[in-house]
Amino acid sequence: MKAIVLRETAPIEEAPLHLEDLPVPEPGPKQVLVKVSVCGLCHTELDEMEGRLQARLPIIPGHQIIGRIERTGPEASRFKPGDRVGIAWINSACGKCYFCRKGNENLCPAFKGTGCDANGGYAEYAVVSQDFAFPIPGAFSNSGAAPLLCAGAIGYRALRLTNLQDGRTLGLYGFGASAHIVIQMVRYKYPDSKVFVFTRAGQDHHRNLARKLGADWVGTTGDRPPAKLDCAIDTTPAWRPIVEALKVLEKGGRLVINAIRKEARDKDALLELDYAAHLWLEKEVKSVANIAAADAEEFLPMAAEVPIVPQVREFRLEQANEALRLLKQGKIEGAGVLRVS
């Protein structure tokens, strides 16, 4: 099979991904083999390629996979050949620990991430446990479904953790793949809520998309919005939005950080954190770590009901380096998707 492989970390500008011919993987007893149609692009993959997130090398990246079941393992009965499924960031968990028993497989000590700890979807075939393959509603095209497996599902978890109630105000810091799906969820589930969007200066295409999708106000991180935020989601890799969000968070409000890392070069922003101005009056800060199976299982049918329409830009599999460079530069409006077959 054709596969994009990362063997050594390097800046994406140095094109560290290589197209190779590899054997088609065999599914284990409770696994399924998926013939990949498309795979979404994610900032997490940039972190893997550039060495900020330690992946098991060599690795086939990609964790927003849409395809059809090609073959099942001898003990796998949940799907049959031809079924369309998605594979998300969660690739496996032990199923026995305290967190798994509580439905929080995302916190399992043995958690493995697709495209990081196990080979992912920048390839013509991928394998995964049948427990972590998710049926894809017929309402979605392959490319339209791919961003739902990460940007959508993790956005769903983040939104749930904000405790947003209808009529209250949500702030979104950063407006990339995840936030542009979250705003569509809010408009469906909380129609009387206001959404304020904060972006970096100069991100006019992100701001225009936010307005198009119904944002009540759009500004730059650090601007004072028309009203305080009852809750907020930060999807950026920078520390600055945390400080600025806490500054305009309402008493008892919650900031949810939906990011796998924060950049060291921006850590000086934390020195400005003042207890009285930023944290007093029962404000909360909560992080999001990965997704659990229930997030995808609950989110995908709801996304079809809305319906959520991700904005996508397609690239060929062999354009992976180029596509990720554009992602790094913030030049992909919505979400990027690799077309595999």
C-alpha cells in the first residue's frame, strides 16, 4: 500500500514526510482493517513531525480517518465488510482501569493515539480495535466527515465541559478546524446564547468565517468584548489567550483549554497572571485530554441532525508536506483533508 511515513522529526518546511510502499497491515483478533478514503489534517500532527510531541517513530500519521471495512479479525463482529467507519485519535485503551470503567478511556494510562502511538490514516489501509471504529452517518460526504473525528469530537467534549447553558455567553479563542464546528453546535443546542470570537490580528479569513457562521462579535485576542464571558474555549497553542480570557471571564465562569500543548516562547504571558484579576471569584480552568469513545458516539449522530457542515480543503496524499505547511501558516480556512482513495 502507499503510505506517508515520518521517520525523523524536522520542521515541516524541510518536508519530513515521505511516500513509501508498505505491506497492508493484518487485523488482530478484535480489530478491523479499513480501506482509507480520506484523512483529515491536524495541528497535533505538526507537533509530532516537529518534535514537540513524542511519536513512536517510524509512524504513519493521521487520526481523522474515513473509510470502509475491508476485513475483520476472527473475533470482531461489530462491523461487516463495506461498512463506512471513522477512526479518531483514540486508538486503544486497556478497558479495565478506573478511568476506562468510568467511560473516560481518554485518561487511561495505557491510552494509545492513532497516528502517534499506532499507525494512522495517511495510508491506503489502517487497522483499529472494533471498539474504536465509529459508524459514519450517511448525511456526510467522506471529506465532510473527516474533521468530525477530531476537531468535531474534541470540540464536542470541550463544549460539554464548559457547562454552557442557553442564553449565556461563550468565548472562542482561536477559530480553526475545531472552533468553526463548535459554533455550529452552539447555534443548534443553545440558540439564545451569544458567541464571541477572538483571533490573532490579521486573520481576516478566520474572522469572516466566524461572522458567516453566526458569531455575535469578532475581535482580536486582548480586546474587551461587549459583555463578560460565562465560559470560554481556548484552542490555540499560545499562553496569551488564557490570560486574556480569564480577564474577561464572568464570576464563577469556566475556561476550557482544548490544546495538547502550549508554546514555551509565549510562557512569559503567565507572569502577568494576577490572582485577584484573573482567578478570584470562583473562576475555573479545565483542560481537555483526548476523547473517549462516548464523545464520538454521541457527537456524530447529533452532527448529522444539525447538520454540521465543516468547511474543507482537499489535498492529494502526496501533498501532505505542502498541506501541513499551509496549516502551520494558518492558510487553510476550516479544515484540511488528504484524499487517499
